[in-house]
Amino acid sequence: MRVVLAGNPNCGKTTLFNKLTKSHFDTGNRAGVTVEEAEGRRGEDYVYDLPGIYSLTRPSNEEKAADDFLRREKIDLIINVIDVKYLERSLFLTTQLLEKRKPTVLALNMCDEAEKLGIKTDCETLSRLLGCKVAEISAKKDKNFDKLFSSLPPPSEKVFPSDVASRYAECEKICSRCVKRTEKTSFSEKIDKVLLGEYTAFPVFFAVMFSVLFLCSFLGNLAGKAFSVVTEYLFAKINLFLSSRLSPSLASLIGDGVLTGVGSVAEFLPVTVITFFFLALLEESGYLARIAFLTDRPFSVAGLSGRTAISLIVACGCTASAAASTRTIPDDAEREKCLCSLHFMPCSAKLPLFATFVNAFYPRNYFALPLLYLTGVFCVFCLNILIRGKQMQDFVMEIPAQKIPSLTGVLRKTAAFSRSFFRRTCTVVFVASIIVWVLINYDFSFRKSDIESSMLAVASEMAKYLFYPVGLTDKWHAAAVIAGFAGKETVLGVLGVISKGNLSLLFTPSSALSFCLFILLSPPCAAACSALKKELGGKKFLRCLGLQFLFAYVFCAAFYAVSLLLGAVFS
């Protein structure tokens, strides 16, 4: 049997899908987490999770994809998942699904939360008025899943008004006969008086974001130092063991190449995990969606909407994931502009790099890391003001209920993010460290040589002149920048192998700042570029890539020129 889960954004579809199929797809307390259909198995049944939609009238990418799927595939059962707290709004989609004349079950999710708010639904009356089976469930608590599959209901034969206004009126009429409400002020409504208040919203927003960035830097620094002591001790023991049992070349490959490269990233495991933790906390609490609401007006200055804010915050975890999240933006022009801007936000691969440089050259300066994030946001505005196009569509978005995050859920999501990042990172850095070790230790005739005669030194010597205008005057700066295009994770590995862990041999505080700024603004890694190409298409992707590099080069060159001028004036 082929089963489809359909419903509004943030109604609990993906949570139900994960429970039914034992899958681990991303869930969150915001709209737009699911951006394309997912497939899983429940015994002999195939289960499909569609993107969250409000109708099948095809104005957005998600609704078009969902409607095309329902038209294209042979479906045996439609499970329409509804957040019962918002039954009236959800019934418009329900009526359109029923008109597909497929066996349909109306799954009233979150009934336990509705009862706390004084909302009671008469399921028998609702089933009779819609002509379909109705079941109360709780996807989060695994309640009443058996009712969804206990029997295959006949297709509904009900006829609903064809025009939109009359259909909404019919939905309102059905809801009035089935739902009884007792006036209660919810926890979310109480806290939103502060979070979205006229005079308190932005002070709270800036306080929250600054606190998150400060804690990521401060706690990450403390935990990173402790972790660094442990890794240095372990690597010293391993190197001693290898040197006594292996040939010098092989011991150098493993010790100076692999361990130094991978270790330079592993030392900053704490700061990366802490960042993922706070990102999951914002999402699970529902505050991530409120950030989109609050930033809509400021972002409109650059021809963007509040939807862009969610993708930019997701980009703090992974640019590739953020590229997929832009599918919730219905306006194609705005979506393309957002895709070109995502790499300005320091992703989880850039974060260890920036933390390394901040700790090495600006110790105890806990404002340095937040300032890099603010620079990224500033450049988002600059780029989009420069390429401002046609008038964007009106911004309409559901704000989910604010709730106290589940510690288990936050930790589970943090662990999933961290595993995925370090699995990918360590693989990339492992390969890159071996390649860099070979490039450093051999010349173009593949003879053993010192570092100054190596392949990497010769190639970087030719490339370094390209980076002079942006303040990177050493050939090893050029080597690290070039390696960063393969993956930002490799930059620390390259620098770690070249400098033997001592960055002060390659950088001054001034050149370190220029280097971080160029890495922040230059085009993203290969994986993110692949995601951008998928979303934009070939020609638009190449144009976007050229625009990204040109903007980074001009911005960093201007910054370097101004810093030289100010240095000359105040010297």
C-alpha cells in the first residue's frame, strides 16, 4: 500500500513520518523544514511525506510539487495531518484532498495540547460533515497510530464550493459545528507579548543573538583549551609510537600529515557542538520563526523578506542545507538573491577556522566572533542592494506556538548535526591532509624535497600575486585560500601541516584579519556549490559564483586599502 502524509507546515507530519517509518528526517518548530517529498517503509507499506502546504492551487514551489506528486503517483491512502488547534485554517486543504476521491484519513494531531487550551473537537460530527474517517493522534507521544491503518475508508463523495471565498465559508461553518472552545490564554500568547511587543521585540532579539554568539565564543574557547590539552597529549604519544615502529616517511605522513590536519579540526569540536546546540534550541522553541517575522521590515530595504532570515540562520549550520531551505521562498527573484548571499554567514566549517584565528591573534576578545557574523549580515545587505530587482511578493508566514524546548529533542538534533558535520569534515580533511603532505614533501619530479622547493610552494608562489590586493602577501596564504575552495574544513588542515600548529609563523594580526574576512566572503565549498548549482541551474550558478568572488575581492581589497590608510594616518 502507498500512503501519503499531507498537511499544513509545522503540523507534525515529519514527526509522524519518522515514527511510522523509523526514519530520522529533520523536524523543527518552524515552517519549511520539509522541502521535498521523503520516502520510507512501514512494513510492506510505502509512506511518503510531502512538503507542508496550505492548498493545491500551485502558487508556491511546495504546493506545485505536492500537487504534481498526487497527480503523478498511484496513491492508496492519504493521511491528512492537521494541528487540531488550527482546524478551521487546515480544512481548506482537506477539502481539496478529499476531491482527489482517494481513501482519506483526517489525523487530528496534538489533541493533548488542544485540551490544555480548552479546545475540544467532535470527531463523529466532523467525520460525517466531511465524509471521511477521522482519528485523534499524538505524533510526538506515539498515540493512536493503529487507528490510521485499522481499515481503509471509502473515498469521500462530498461536494464543496468551487470558489475560494465560499469554500472558506464552508470550512468555517463545519468548524463552528465541531469545535468548542474555552477562552484561555496560552503560554505562547503570554510570552509573545514580550518577544513580539512593539517596544521589546528588537531589544530582546539583539540580546538573544548577541548572547548566543558570545556564549559560542566564550564557552567554545574554554572547552576548546581543555580539549586541546587532551588531543596534544594523545597525538604526542601516537607520534612517539609511530616513529619507533614505522619508516620516517610513513611516520611523517601519519603524524605530520593526517594527525596534524584532522587534529586541527578536532580540537574545535566543542565550539562547533555548542553552536549546533544553540541553533537547535532556537528552532525547537519557535523563536527562529519569530526572527523571520521581526526581520521582514529591515530586510525589505535590500529587496528581501523575513523568509531570508531563516535560510541565513540555517546557513550558520550548513550552507548546503540552507540552499535547500530557500525552496520555501515563492518569489524566484528573491530566492536567487538569497542563494547568492548564503555563504556570507559563517557556517559550521568556517566556525572552527575563525575560532582558531580569534584565539591565536585576538585572545580574550569575545566580541571578535560576533563581529564576523555582523560583517556577514552587513554584506548580505550590501550585495542585495547592489543587485536589487523587481518588487517582491507579500510576506506571509505561519508563526508556530512558542514552547519550552525538549532537552532530549535539542540534544538529539545537536548530536545529529554534529555527527553529520564531523563525518563529512574528517573525511575531507583526511584526504586533503594526505594531498597537502605530498605537495609539501615532494617536488614536481616526485622527489623528496624541503618545503620551499615543494610542489605546493611553487604553485602558491605563482598564485600569491592574485591575493596581494586583499592583504594576503604570503604564498602560504594563497595555498590555504585555494584549498578552501575544496572545503573550508581543509583550510585548518593545510595551515596546520605547513605551520606545525603555530599560526604566528605565517600570519600577523593584520593579515589574519584579512584572511578571515576573505574566507568569510569568498565562494563556499564544493558541497555548497553543488547545492547552489542544483537550485539555480548551470548559467545562473556560474553568474552567482562570479558575483560572489568579485564582491569578496572588491570588499576585501577596499577594507585592506582603508586599513593601510588609517595605519599611515595614525602612525
